[in-house]
Amino acid sequence: MSAKAKAKAAAPATALLPYGRACIEADDVAAVTEVLTSDWLTTGPMVGRFETALADAVNAPHAVVVSSGTAALHLAAKALGIGPGDQVIVPAITFAATANAARFVGADIVFADVDPLTGLMGPKEFEEALTRAPRARAVFPVHFAGQCVPIMEIAAIARARGLAVVEDACHALGSRMVRDTRHLRVGDCAESDFTVFSFHPVKTVAMGEGGALTTRDETMAARLRRLRSHGITREPGTFVESALGFDSEGLPNPWYMEMQELGFNYRANDIQCALGASQLKKLQRFAKTRRDLVAVYDQALRPLAPVVRPMPRLPGQEPCWHIYVALIDFEGLGVERGAVMRALAASGVGSQVHYVPLPLHPYYRALPSSAGSFPGAMAHYARCLSLPLYVGLTPADVRRVVDALADALKL
């Protein structure tokens, strides 16, 4: 055994560094405890407070909180009236929920390729997908890892063809874009019908599970709130059946609620929203911490170039990084990614792959509308590896991750 190996064997066990972890602090616990000792556990006052805080954070007029990011994507497709016979364009690199939501309402998926380095769908890839989508009703562009698609260009192409735009920003709460003199917050819906967020525990703001949509359309916001709760409304001003909803003096009957369409149980509760509202107060601190850690990674990985490098940084953006994706030439190094991930895990370092291209999954392979050639997505998939990134990580932890990666790659 070498001296280096003996030293490692004798070293004390170190803490596991997962690829993602929520940052739950004392004020978050206090906020949840306050709800647990209140009169409300389900849909109570914290829901509205969270929605107001989120709308303020992203500069949108309306925010609607739901039970998950998947539920939010589903409601966006439903509210837009997308259905059987329609097509929705989705990038090939994203989580399954982005495409699944359109399938939930019966639409066909047409996948767009992505840039092999950033994993993002651009105008070129979008326009190519449109040539295979004569019945397209919408595009669901995905902001990946914290960086943003060129939403102004994509929206312009979509609007010219009458397509709706739903931004999947589950990776990008807190990210900003600068265009000309415009400072755009992801979620402001300046270029889209809806923006969708997730509050899964590995996201920047955690609710345990949870999601939300933002929009500038008041009518759509009202419909989303109805759809998240079985299609039921309790607002007297919206009642259709006046004889049932009002008494002889024209006052609303206090028990009356009206199901106006088929909806879902996608409500978020006050426990989730108390945690989410507490976390939102720290969004800017969390975003800065993540950016600072990314800068440490970028510096620490330089000695491993060119076989290991960060994703390119796009100009005019201030990302709130969700994941740190390293691009690794596994083939050139003669190593398998699975072996590298197992070696990292043995060193106490978690890692993940974002993502297996959706057209490769058996479900989508079986759908004729999902067919196509996606060289950018395949190239990105062949090289990507997500390394630990979360608020509790330290610069020393980042250097430990990079050292473990270098060892795993035998560099």
C-alpha cells in the first residue's frame, strides 16, 4: 500500500457531502412550529402570505402555490386548454415532469435538442423542433442548473406562431437576466404565460414538497386556484347558479361552494407555506452563497482542464445556481461514469446526473411524436456530472470534492 493510500486509510471518517441538501435554520423551525400550534394546518392564511411573498420576490402580479412543481406544470397545461391533438415542445434535457405534464392532458411531445455544453434549448433548437410540430400549441422552455434560456428570443418565435410559453424555472428561482436596459427576474412572466417553480428539498427554497406558478393574467390566476382545489370556487362573484348561491335578499349562502369544472387536489398546506415563506426571506443570501461556491469550484477545477471543465457561463445573467454540473471527458479518460460516481461515494461525496435525455426513456421511445435526432442532448449527457452544491457547503468542502474527483478520475 502506498504512503498516500495508508494516510487515507488512517484518516478519520468525514461527513457525507450529498449532491443537494436543504438549509433549514432555527427561524424556519419556529415558523413551522407556530403553524402547528395555530388553528390552521391545511389551506389557511399562510398560503396567501407565501403567494404574496413569492410574487414580490419575482416581480409578478400573481403567484399560485400548489403541492409540487409537477402539479404546477400540469395546471399550466390544463389552464391553457392544451389537449389531445395538440403538440408541446419540450427540451430533451430536463426532468420527466416537464414533458409528463403535457401528456397528462393528452398532448403529444415534440422534443427539441439542446446546446451540448449548457444543456439549454436555444432559438435554433426551438425552430428546428417547430419543423416537426405542425400542431404545436405551446413550448415549455427549461432554465437549467440556474442559467436561463434566451427567453425573449424564444418567446418572440412562439408568439409569431401563436404558441403559449410556459417557463420551467424549477432550477432557477432567484436567477436574473439583463437585456439591454431591462433587468428581468425569472418568474416575472414578462415573456411568458406562466413560470413554474419547485420547492423540493434540494432546491434553493425548500418546502418539503411544493410548487408554484406565477402569471400576469388575473383570469388565469383565478382559474389556477380553482383547478388546484377540485374545480371548486367559494367566491360569490363567480357563482353561476344564483338560486343556489344566494338567499332571497341576495346575500351569499354561507355554506355554498360551486364546482365549475373538473379540478384536482393540488393544494399546498400552511405547514409547507410557513417553511416556504421563511425560506424566501433568505433567497438573496442563499443565491449569493451558491454563486460564491460555484466560483470556488471553477477555480479548483482549473488544474483538471481540459478533461474536466465547468459548463460555459452565459453573458447577461446572474444565476442562482441550483446544481453544479462538471463536463468530463469520460471517454477520453477511459473511465466509466458509474465507476467514478461509486468512487466518489466511497469518499463520502454524492453526485448525480442531470439528466438522461427524455427521448431515451422507454415511455417516450414508444411515442412516434417524440422521435428525432438530438446530438446536443446526447453530447451533454455523455459528459455531465453534478457535484455537491448547497448552502451548508463550505469552500473547504468544495476542495475536498474536487480532490476526490481527481482521485476517482486518476488525474
